[in-house]
Amino acid sequence: MHRTLQAIDDGLEAQYALRKRHPEREDIYRDHQQRSAALRAAGNCRLDNRYAAGPRCVLDVFPAGDGAPVFFFIHGGYWRALDKSYVSFIAEHYRNAGMTVVMPSYDLVPAVRVHEIVEQVRLAFAWSLAHLRPARVVVSGHSAGGQLAAMLVLDQAVRGHGRIVGLVGVSGAFDLRPLLRTSINRDLTLSVDEAADVSPFLRLQNLPNDAKLVPLLGVVGGDETEGFKHWTSDLVSGWRKRGGTADYCEIPGSNHFSVLDRIAEADGEVLRAVTAMVA
């Protein structure tokens, strides 16, 4: 497969490569890790359950009781960084609301390719269904995790049946083609064909006409780049065009990293929406 890297487009780089734009993200990461470590230390969690052979293929479960619906949340990091330990803090109020929370890690590029990460998350999801046996599942993810969550939902749309009842995409990377002309692709080394194959926005457009879509909530921070906002608004619009229910939620005062604090709120709009999805 041809993987010649394309020249960087400065406009796309400004929209999607966030490390220089947000030097404060390291402080946000540290806060999230500390809060996450405190939640894990408090107990009532089952950590590092192995779901596949890859070195990072383990997941955490924050149980709410037998038969509880599942909130399956996938961390971000542009498929090249972070792990589940950064997002444990999000689980607290979802578990308190009666949902078992599952959070997988997965192997990262360049050790694996993005399509292999998609397959790993499929295995993590299958493990969750087999071991927890929920009747209803909401899948969610942040950034790259939003792409991975959307791929799970589209898998179900193709099958025509399943236990997923909702998708919450948080600042998701739903069309990977713009990344081909950014510095991010130095790590991903995606070809044009690979980027298209793992783009939920394009897969959505190619669904069979009778495919059934679960409700979607597309969440993005008000202080994010227009590129990230368009990724979410385009997916919401495409979802509606295919007959699915979809809402766009822009959270004022939140950037790409601090938006997770709002996802984790006990009285937040996202928790209320997820509770309604599994009701």
C-alpha cells in the first residue's frame, strides 16, 4: 500500500495538530490522572482485565451491579498516546447513576496501525458483552476514541442488530483525510486509502439504505478549532441525512482537553443524555 507522506498544509496543521496550540494540556492531563488514580484507589473497580494479546490490550471495569447497562468509554490521544488511566475519573458519576463503566486501553502507533486499533477495540467491546452481559450499551470516546466508538456503532448498523443504544462522540476525529497533510501523519503514516477506510464519516455515507442508526450526541468544546467543530457537525448532519436521530452539543468555555471535565459532571448535560439513552 502506497504511504508516501504528503506535504504539510499549514492551515490543516493549525486546525488539527494541538500540541503547540495547547501547552496547558499537560497540566490538564496531570489533574485527570490524579483524579483518576483517586477513584481507582477508592475501590469498586476491576482493573487490567485482558481482552486480547497486545501489550496494552487490557480494560478497566467500574461495576454498578449485575445486569446494569454499560457505558463503554474509549480514551483519545490521536492513536499514538495516553491510555485508560487518564480517563478513569469520568466513570464516577456514570457508575453512581447505575451504569457499569468499561474503559479499554489499546496498542498505539507505530507499533500497530490505526485499522488494527479498530480491531482491538472491537475485541474489547466483545469481551464486555460476553463478561458483563448488558442489555443496553452506550459507546463513547474522546478524540481518537470518538472515531473508535463510531466504528463500533457503524458495525452494528451494518449487522442490523446489537445492544448499542446510543453513541456519544466527544471532540471526535471522524474523517481522517485532513490528517494526511499534518505532522500527525508522521506517526500514523496513513495512506489515502487507509484514511478513508477508518473514517466514520465516509463509512456512514456508504451504509446500506436500510441500516438502522442509534441516537448520536456529538459533543465539542466551544473553544476548539473550527476543524474539530466541523468534524462533529458533519457527522451529526450525515447521521440525520441517513435517518438517524442526532444532536450537536457545543460546550462553552471548554477546549479539546478540558471538555472531559464537563463530560464527567454529576449534573452535566452529557450524563443526562446517556441516562436517557439507556433508560
